Amino acid sequence: MLLDTPSLYFRAFFGVPESVTAPDGTPVNAVRGLVDMIARLVQDRSPDRLVCCMDADWRPAFRVAALPSYKAHRVAEDGGDQTPDALSAQLPVIDAVLDAFGLARAGVAGYEADDVIGTLAVRGAAGGPVDIVTGDRDLFQLVDDRAPVAVLYTARGIRNLQIMGEKEITAKYGIPGRAYADYATLRGDPSDGLPGVPGVGDKTAAALVTRFGSVAGILAALDSGTDAGFPAGARRRMEAARGYLASAETVVRVVTGIDAPELAALDDRLPSSPRDPEALVELADRWNLTSPVNRLLNALKR
């Protein structure tokens, strides 16, 4: 089980009231919410291995170089991201709690959590099924029924996960099950500063991906000079967007081959008891986390 941890703690932060605080008044809503989510996932899904994947770089230089608009609208005045102060203050607590439990954390300099997930999903699939827990549709590109790799999509909440495999992707978007990245490249994603191809919406994007299989297939068709398979006006739009398509591929495609010693040495076995019980008790007392900590402890014992 691979957790898109930033996706989950953002969801917890905005889903649990900030009035949930530590004894000193510091908000701990994101910490409590995240721990409860992990407890529910462990209880309901019983993974043998689990990794909390992290953003070591929320806006990697290689993606910005390819497409300067990538997440540009989220850049704060100081050049960082726009994470609320009340959430930023909780991130070190989240790290400390996960470490005290002995849950694996993985982040690699220069890469987003998505890239860590992509690398570990490909690597982990050789040993059995992989579940990716996220509220981010970008990771739909990793589903693969052959492995299988599935996305447990949190849009409806952690108690009402949508299990997304290839057939679910096809049913929802009308595209081949492993073609989400190509579809997203064409239609764009304003939340990430990805403009898409002007004049190409969901239906045209789906038709093009279904007909040609991928962005590379579309470009090959353009090079061949054929009009076959292009909806009305789409060929002209694709020709005009060649530069964008070449750049967007680097931005949209999740990295699946990070070569980093911290990933090679990762111990992702799910613990049955905490690595540092004393530290966990101290953290629970200091940050008002006793109830969620106990729920996760009970889930790990199962």
C-alpha cells in the first residue's frame, strides 16, 4: 500500500476542524485526521507493506523547465508553496508520529510523492498487488490490471473509497485503461497549471487517445500526413500544439524509475507494534493524539 501522504494530510486538514488542538492550542487536525485514515486503511485493507510517500520537492525543476506554468499559480511570495501556516506547523509532528510507529516514509530530493509512488508501484508489483491511496487523478495513469496496481481514490472519503482499475478508468473516461496520462495531457488540468490543447475537451481527448493509443501515436499520425481518425478540426489543433505536447509529456508522466539509495534500502514491512513506544506516548500526550494513536495501534495488532 502506497500512500500519497500530502494528498491525505491536506484532506485531513480541510476535513477536520482547526478547533481540534493540542493542550497548548496548536491545531493538530491534520495529524489526527491522517493517523485515523491510516488506521482505517490498515483495518479495512490489511496490507503487508505500507509506505508513506512524501513530497521532497512539490514543484520539481525538471517539470518547471519543461512547462513554466506547472503549479505556477501555487507559488507563494517567498517562492515556496501556499501551504497554510496551520498545516505547515503540523508536518514535523506528522513525520515524528510516523517514525515512532515505524511506518516507512519515502521522499527523494528533486521529486514529488507521485514519482516515489510510481517507482515503488512498478517495483512492488513484481511481488504482488499494489494499492495506491490518493485523491489525485494524476495517479490514475499507474493502474495496471496485469500487476495488479489499483488506485484507491479518496474523493468520496476514506470510508467510501473508489477502487480504480483499468475497467473503471475506461468506464469513467472512455479511454483505454492505461492511457490516462495521454488523456490528461490533451485535455489539461488547471489545478496543476497544465493548459491542455486549446479547443480539445474531454470527448475529443478521449476519441484521440482511443484512436491513436497515446500522444506519441497522435504525433506519428501527424507526421504521416493522414487525416484519418481525427475529429473535425482536431488535426489542425494538434499540429498547432506540437510544442506543448512535447513539453507536457515530461510534466504529466509520473517517473517510475527513480534510482535512489533511500528507496533501495526501504523497509516497508507493516509493523505490528511501534518502533519507539516511549516516543509515541510522549507525542500522543503532547499533541492530544491519544485516541487516533490507539486506533492505529489496535489496527496494527490485527
